Amino acid sequence: MLDVMEIQEILPHRYPLLLVDRITDMEKGKSITGYKNISISEPAFMGHFPGHPIYPGVMILEGMAQAGGVLALKSNDLSAEELHNKVIYFMSIDKAKFRNPVKPGDRLEYRIEVLKLRGNLIVLDGKAYVDDKLVAEAELKAMVVDK
């Protein structure tokens, strides 16, 4: 539905902190699904952990947040120019749980659902999967603001 070039038109993030490769499904105001291919060449693997590469949980949460950011920004039906002048700030991450490690070669799928959408405030239920197995989950609160 959205490739990495289209995602970059919505989010300000760039390598090495753009953590969503593709959006595969989106229902504005409701949910979004996207993924990141986890490669051994990820910068985080240089130090997390040498000889035993595990994708950091904080990066999984950031990827969920970015997918949620795409959903929040696209749900407001902003023009391309308006989109360029907005950014999403995360206010809290609650109930974060990590169920299984994510390793090089995994395809990390983000499945995000809106719990509350009121004006510029959005509350999201984020889940991350590898091969349909839950690896992480969290509740994310964010606000769309002017740059």
C-alpha cells in the first residue's frame, strides 16, 4: 500500500532510524499493518550483541511508533503541504512487553490499532510479530503537532 519512498513523504525519519520498510494495509482512523526486514547489517547489531545479534526492544517500540505515526498523520486527511509541516511526538509508552527475541533474517510485522483518536491526540495498541508469533506489545500515546 505504501513503499519506503512514500513513507518518507509522511515521516521525517531517515536511515538509520527509519524503521518501517512498507505499509501493507491501512484503515484510516482504525488500524495499520506494516513491516521491517531485519538484516544483519542493522547498525544496532554492532553492539547488541556481538556474536549474539538481538534486535533491541527499544527499536521494536520505535518501529511500532513510526507505523502508528503514519496512521495518525494519514487519518487527519492532511494535504502534502500540511503533512510536511506536521510531526508526531510520542507522549508515553505503557504496558510494554517483550515476548520473543527478534534476530537477523526476521520480518518484523507491526499491527497497530487505534484505541482513541480525538483531535491531535491518538492512543494506539501496538503489537509486533515474527511469523505470526507475538514478539512485543505496548500501548502508545502520541500527539500530532506543528514542526
